[in-house]
Amino acid sequence: MSATKQLLTLCAALLLSSPAAAGPAIQQWQTGNGAQVYFVAAPELPMVDIQVTFNAGSARDGASPGLALFTNAMLEEGAGDLDANAIAEQFDRLGANASFGSLRDMATASLRSLTEERLLAPAVQTFAQLLREPSFPAAALERVRKQMVVGLRHESQSPASIASNAFYEALYADHPYATPPSGTLPSVLALGRDELTTFHRRYYVGRNAVVAIVGAVDRQQAQALAEQVVASLPAGEAAAPLPPVAPLSTASRQHIAHQSTQTHLLLGQPGMRRGDPDYFALYLGNHILGGGGLVSRISDEIREKRGLSYSAYSAFSPMAAEGPYLLSLQTKNDSREEALEVLRTTLAQFIAEGPSAAELTAAKKNITGGFALNIDSNKDILSYIAMIGFYGLPLDYLDTFIGQVNAVSTTQIRDAFQRRIHPERMALITVGEQG
């Protein structure tokens, strides 16, 4: 066994033997313009990772679907007097890497750099400039628009994308989560530079930002980095809270005809938000029901026993408001109804009876045994502390995670599923051949 494998095995064993294994020490403060900063010192490697998360995802698109994604994608296309080529060459010369992303809740900008001052200082300076003064050049804007249009046309032919978009629309109706982050073809074609600059001025501001830093720097250096990255942004105002998600009042079913040998089937409802008081009971329960891979009940009933699907699973996606609870599979068109019936029966039985003691013990061992691997790199830790900061979770979230998992009982899981999951009021989307 290699030294690395021995170390990971030891970490897993320690986590299993301790009800409250210590996570990384998270320090937290606020910049002068109101950005929240979360920092973990990781001196092992001479590098630092920085992620700035803005409350500027597609839930803020309003009447212009795709606006958040378009704006975020343009950040690396030009800033000040730098064009996209100059920006790429600058980061390449410094051995640094910048990346950007946009989801329903958030928009992100990330930087990875070596900590050597002659490399780090100009990398951070360039990164800060991209956040502060994107130029939205006309040629790049049209190029990115074309890329988005190509992506949308691909989605329109992908049964998985068709099903996902219809599923979110069925669950969220008039809620901001209903529209796809990638936008719609009419909206993307209509968006102009003015809309992008207005969105940037409103949401890319200090009070709407969370800065996560992980790397070989001390607290004083981390404070200086945070200020260098976001201090030049206007303080602005935090985005308003999203409206609550209305529960589904009735069941619905929509079949979308698509030339395909298989049917994509999505069944579900609004689920839970980040920080939900039922989080750990629902998380453990779903791991047993459909989130634990081949050993989960759904996979066992649909794949292993009946061979109806290669992939069948269930998942919660907690977000700022109630994210979706999804049960999904792909099956041959002529076995669609049989697979659906098995899926519904498996869910109903789990809600009525809950898990067995043996299932719960196995799930706890699986989750806690793999926890060390979830935080074994700087990027993993960065993702976790950015999530903690963005969703306002407690600083000891990682410290208490294993204890929270181990404290869940079969009774709590059954109670949470009976109160929160409603098969009689779920939305069903199927995409495949008519029949």
C-alpha cells in the first residue's frame, strides 16, 4: 500500500472512530466594502486558491433568461485595456489559472496561483481587474453569444436537457428557478451590452460577495489578498432573498415526444434548502433510497432485480430556496410504464416504512468513511467553505458533519420523509418515443 493510500485509510479510520472529527480551521471576517471572507490555511503546497461567489446566478435573470451566464462568461473576455488574448497570456506567463461559472443561485470567479510574490501579486491584480472593470467588447460579446446559441441548440436536441428544463418548469412555475441558466434562444439573441453592464453593476459588488481563500498564506496575507481582490468593487447592496417555493398542489404528467430508443424519466417535487432542519434525516434517507449508487433500493429494484435501467437514482439538490428532489432513470421506451411503477412502489414503501437498522448503519459507514476524501485537497476545501459562506452555514459545519450523520435514527428518517415527500403531488416528465 502506498504512503498516500495509508494516510487516507488512517484518516477514514479516525473519522469513523470519532463522533466529531475536526475539519479544517475556518477563519472568517469582512472586508471594508462588506464582502464576507472565509479562510483556511493550507501550508503544505506553495499555492493559493481564491474563489469569489456572487449572489448573481440565473435566479436573478428576471425577464432576460441567460443574462447571468452571459455576464459571467464575459468577465474573461476583456477588462480595462486588456483583451481576452492578453488576459490568457498574462495568466499563462504567471503559471496561474482563472475560471468562471454560473448556476441558478450563484456566479463564481476563481483563481489558482503559486504563492511566490512575483507571480501572485500580478495574478491577483489581473483577477481583480476582471471583476472590477470588464469591458464587454463587442466582438467578444458576439462570439460568446454564438457559443451560447450553439449550446442552446444542442440542448434542444438532447433528451436529458429537454427533460431537465421541463422538470424545473413543472416544479417552479413562476419562481426564478423555473428558467434554465443557459437561457432561451430569443432572450440570448436579444441581450445587449447595456443589459450585461447593468447586471454587473448591480450584482458584482462587495456586499453581494463571499470570498473563500485556501492556501499557503497566513491570516495577515489572506486579509491582504481579500482586499486586493474585492476592495475596489463598490459596496453596493446584497441581493434580495429569493421568494419561497410553493409546494406542488397536484400531480402532473408531461410526455415530450423525442426520437430516441430510450425514455428519460424524471419524477419529483421541490425538496429542501441549504440549512434545512431536516437536512441530515433527508440526506441519510435518500442515500439509502436512491443516492447510494448500486446498493440503494431504487437501483436494486430497477436495475439489479429487473434490468429495466442501467442508471436509476434519487437526489436532493438543496439551494437558497427549496431545490428539487429528483427521482430519475432511463429505460427502453416499451418498459417505461413498468419502470415507473417500480419506482413509485419503491418510494411509497420507503416513505411508509423507513429504512431498516442495517441499511442505516451501512449508509452511515459509507458516508462517514468517505468524508476524509471529500476534503483531501485545497480545491475541495475551497468549495466547502465557499458553500458555508454563501449559504450562511455555521463555521463548525465540517467539524460536526459526522456527528450529525451518526445522530440520525430510522425514526427521524421515516418522520422526515412522511412530512416532506409527497408522491401523490409529484411532477412527472418523460422524454422519448410516443407510446
